[in-house]
Amino acid sequence: MLHYAVVFFVIAIIAAVLGFTGIAGTASNIAWILFVVFLILAIVSMLRGRRV
């Protein structure tokens, strides 16, 4: 999941440099959502691991 967030972030940077602001905005939003989902899943995973 984190890998996909980084990939979309790189796509957003490249699109912004080339002037494609719509694509850059969409890619950065997708990257942000994936990063937040990754953080939530990582926290849940750590909490579940401690209860064992």
C-alpha cells in the first residue's frame, strides 16, 4: 500500500512539472488517501499484535 502511495506521489510530481495540474492534483489526492489508509492499517496491525 505504501508503495502505491509513493508511486502516485511521483506521478503527481512529474505531472506538475510538465504542467498537467489536473492529473497532478488527482494523483496527489490518491497518494494522500493511500498513505492514510496505510497508517490506519499499520496502527491496527501493531495494536492487534500486542494483544497476542
